[in-house]
Amino acid sequence: MTQPSIRTGRLTREDLDDVGALFHRHTGRPADLDIIGAWIDGWPCVGAWTGGPLAGFLLCKSFAPDVGEIANLLVAPELRDRGIGGALLACAESLAVEQGITGMVGVTSIAYDVVGPKRLASPFYVRHGYRVVLETAHTHVFARTLGETAA
């Protein structure tokens, strides 16, 4: 299978409807576009496109003044396992470092309700340099230092 050409970049408020549609398709729930808009305004929130509509997004919000939280990383199910998630993560991390963010944290859980099958994303984050810092039967919390201080 040929890998798609992936373009990543910062999301804007003009992308909110596309983010909401992809979120709804995956979860069956409406996205809170007011909250997502606020994250887009202040944190490194990025999207990925492969020549068509939004293929995926990574939403980042405040965890601490210098630490971002990956609030949601979602790739359209039909486009998974093609490098889009990694491209989103790399783009968000690069923008985070530019903004003075020195660490990222996140949570992945198979306990969240979604449409279709759910898989724990910890192996993805570990492949990209994150450490699992807390593990329960259904949930993993992960973290990574960014920039020059990264171990």
C-alpha cells in the first residue's frame, strides 16, 4: 500500500467544523467547539491532510504553564497506520518547543466510549519517546520532556 503524502500544520478556528465532524464520527458525541477553539488559540493544536478533508488532528491544552497536555489525537480510522499520527505528534512537539513548552503529557484509555473498535495507544506514544508513568487496567498516563532538556 502506498503511503499518502501528509501535510501537517497549525489548526485555526476555520478548521473547527472539520475537527468536530471527525470527532463526532469517531465518538458518536458532539465536540465542544468553544473549548477546542480556545485550545487552538493558545496551544499547539495541529491537523493533517492527505489531499482531501482533515485526516486527523492533535489537540493540546494547558497542563501547567510550561507543560502541554495532549487532549486528543485522532486519525480517521480508514487512514490509521500510515504515519499520520506520528506526523501530527512531531508537528505539535515542534510548535510546543517554539512556544517554550518543555514537556507533554497525555492519557490513553480503552474505557472511553467510541464508535467501532478501541485500541490502547500506549505503544504508539512509547515508539515516539514517551514513558508510561501510570498504568491501570484500562488507562495509561504518559509523559515526555521536549527540547534541549529531553533525556
